Amino acid sequence: MSLQEDLNNKKEELQSSIQDKKNEISETIGSGVKKTKRFTKRLLLFTFLAALLIGAGYMFWCNMTYSDGTRTGTLMKISKKGYVFKTMEGELNMGGFNNEDNTQVFGNTWQFSTADHKLYDELVQKQGTKMMLYYKEKNRAWPWQGETDYFVYKIEDK
């Protein structure tokens, strides 16, 4: 064998070895990319599902009734409010009380919301009269439900 043939053989061996290393590195990088993509997809899916469950739980908690009861007084105001969501809001004057030296009367007003259009129409007709309002207090009102956490569902004349 000649020196030229030895050099050519070594050159081919080196090129083959380099190509094998390149292929090995490409396979390693490819498997790493696949693992990273799979991990990212799983992480995004888990994050989405967790956010969905947390949101549903929060909505359930907000809509739970904290208390219910009645309030009696004179209906002072009933109106529809809001720029985006029109809600039906009212104000009930439950009477006042004097300070210690009877020089000033403090009012005791209670603000409420209602979602029932028939009840709203009835409240408009009875504005200025004394009545008993039955309400439920929610943990938190959504913007489309009303400004207050108190929702009137029934009225009774006094």
C-alpha cells in the first residue's frame, strides 16, 4: 500500500467517524426536543385544567348563599344602573336614630339588588311605601348580577 492510499483510508475513516458522531448528536438532540415538547404540552394542559377547576370553584363559592333574612323599611329608591351590565338596584330606609343630645338624626339605609324583572316592576309601583324585603346574601356578586351582595327575591307589604 502506498502512503496516498493510507491517507485516503484514514480520511474516509475520519469522515465516517465524524458523520457517525453527527448522527449520534442529532439523535440525542432530537430526543431531547421531543421530551421538552411533551413536557411543555403536559405543563400547559395541567395549567389550563388547574385554572379551569380553580375558576369553577371560585364561581361556586361566590354564588353560595352566606345568609338570608328580611329587612323592613320604606323603599326610597329603585333604579337600573350600569354601563355594560344593567342591574336593578334599590335602597331601603330602615328608620333613623338620634344622637345622644337629640340634635341630629342618623339615617339607616340598606342597599340591595334584584335580578327578577317582575319584582323590579312591583318595587317601582310601591316606591315610598313601607314593606318587608326577603333577601339572600351571596359571598360575592358578579358584575352582571348587581352592585351589592344582597339579592331581594320576595316583598311583602307592611
